[in-house]
Amino acid sequence: MKDLLNVQDYLFSIADVGDWEGEEEQVCERLNELIHHAWARLPDDLGCDQIDSIISGIWEHLRGDLALIDAELEELLDWVEHYIDSAQDEQM
């Protein structure tokens, strides 16, 4: 079902992330990297609603979290992988 969606529809612009005290560009870039990473890890046969829920959930969990700025990218990528695994387990 992933072929029915486009990762571009989930990416953020600087205006989408809100006020991060001058760090909006970094937050936007980080968040988009995480979304691309998640997209690559999602199974192709996962349902559209499940994909939407997982990708949207990344922002819901990280919104306002300074980890987007302070954490190493590898730590955030690991978090995304665990989040995807947990979300898929919950949906089954």
C-alpha cells in the first residue's frame, strides 16, 4: 500500500515546525531526515492508515522535544526504528 502514498506529503517546511528560537531550519531538516528513515523502514504492504499513523506519530512524539536539536542523529534514528517496531506491534 505504500506505493499509494508519497513521502513528500509528510515532510515539513520551516513554517510547519513552529518557533524553535532560531533553530527552525535544523528542526525541519532533522525531522525530515527521520521521516525519510521511517519511510524506508516501513514495509511496502503496510496499510495506508497504518503508515499515516506511524509517520504522523513521529511528529506527535517529538513536537517541542529538545532532543530534535540536542540528540545525535544516530540516537534519533534508533528511536524511530524502535517507534516503528512498537507501533507495528500495537497495530497487529
